[in-house]
Amino acid sequence: MRVVVVGATGNVGTSTAQALAADVRITSILGIARRRPRLRIDKTEWARADVADADLAGLFRGADAVVHLAWLFQPTHTPAITWRANVVGSARVFQAVADAGVPALVYASSVGAYSPGPGDDRPVDESWPTHSWPTAAYGREKAYVERLLDAFQAEHPDRRVVRLRPGFIFKRESASGQRRLFAGPLLPNPLVRPGLIPVVPDVPGLRFQALHTDDAAEAYRLAVTEDVRGPFNLAADPVIGPDELAQLLHARKIRLPARGAKAALSIAWELGLVPASPQLLDLALHLPVMDTARARAELGWTPATARWTRCASSSTGCAAARAWTLPRCRPRPAGRCACANW
């Protein structure tokens, strides 16, 4: 099999390429990114391309599957830029898959695409609506791309389409990038260690699900190689709330009303002190808890829970306080941050 990975240099992209390379059924991989990396991965060649304007069909021809991971998270102050990269870019990827005759498409959706969960906080399966929380650009774009995929499937019923909807994804190597993505320069990397963060905010309704990047990569490998279709929720146990986060970080909880947390974040965001917008907090507070039974039963996917909890306690600190899939992020000129999804 030949597989094209779009967004192959991000947090999840590199691990996905490595997981695919380790599979004997995969004969070659084309990793696509806006910048050619120095990284070497078996069976992998690299192409430099931007999903917003490149000739993608030419790159996709001859592939047995395309994995679409590319996602631009910043700048949150200029949503037109992220819309062009994420929504217009995804539309161009899907059209190129059709034009190139690629039989399988695997797309990186997110828990952030889901509409608010039920009031009793019971886990939701993949049939839950994907309209997100409309004020947050991240969720709004993820939900819109879900509609694009609905149209793609209706127009191309012969193509195998898989949507993976993971929770927060991280690994030790991407911890500093994720810290910059939300806390910016206000939280130096050396402080993000257990015992050095004295408190964690206890915001009512703020809890999240997470998994290690290697587990996410394994899910993408399975989605490529197995004859499965449709959406799959991805997350490891347990659901992380203030109690669990405080235990991981050896910190104590401080009760903080959601309104106060949003007000403080709004001020910091407007002043340019943090990259995370207050609308992202709104989104986090309305995310459902996902039921992952389908991924375990039909995809054959099982996360290594101990791996991600060890990584969380040693590496991510405050960065783990967001509930959706996050990219590895590198600073760019003029305050821009280029991120490839997860």
C-alpha cells in the first residue's frame, strides 16, 4: 500500500508516519508539509505543499489512502486565516482525493466537533451531533469540515471514509509546543513539572479526555489498513477532571467560577498575553464525554493508558487543561503559529 499523510510533520503526523512505516503492508509513504523536515522515517519521502493552493491531486495519484491531519490552530485573532487553511484546505484535500481516484480517506476530526453533551454527562457515541460550540473558531471549523465530509461521502459512495475524533493528544516531545499554544510566554517550560505548579483551577464543568500520540497514531494505522468506515471516538481512561489533574501534577485545587475564568482569559487574550481565546474555554466547558466502545470493538484499538498518564505527569502541566486534539506548534514570524493536527 502507498499512503499519503497530509500534515506529516506535526505532533500526530510524525508518529503516524512511523506507525505506518512499521507495518509490512505499507510499501511507501509520502509525507506532505509546508516545510520539508530533516526527519528521516523508513519508507517515507517528503513533499513541500500548502493545502490551500498546491496541486494536491498530482501528489495523491497512485495512493491507496490519504490521511488528512493538517490543521492551523493560530492565529485566533484572525479567524479568516485559519478558515482558509482548515476549511478551504480540507475541501481541496477531499476534492483532490476524488480527482486522483484514491479509494480511502482518513480524516482527523476531533472531540471539538461535537455539540454540547447531555446534562447528565453520560458518554456519547459517534451518532451524537457534530455542530460544536459556534463561538469558537476551532470547533466551528471542525464542525463545518464534518459537513464537507458528509457531502463527499454522498457524492462518492465508492470511497472508504474514516473519521477519527480523538480527545486531547500529547507526547513528551510536543509538550513545550502545546504549552506555548495556550499559555504563551507567561509560563516558562521549566515550571511545567509536577510539584512546581502549586495549584490547578477547579472550574465547574471543565474535564477532558486524553490519549498518547502513539496511541492516536496506531488508530490512524488501523484506519488505513483495516476495512472500516465511519467515525470513531478515541480516548484513554480515565476522564480527567480537577481531582485527577491535581493528583498528576502534585498540586492542590482552587475553586474558580467559569465566569471568572473566562473574564481573566478574555483580558489576557485581548492584551496579546496568551494565544488561547476565551471562546476556547467556552468550547471546553461544553464538550461531551466520549464513548470509545466502537473503536475498541470494530477498529481493534486499545490505548496504553499508563503511557499517557506518565507523560502527562512529567511533561504537559497546564497544557493538559484543554480537551480537544492539539497540534505540535512552532512559533512563526508576525505572531503566527503553524500547527499540524494531531
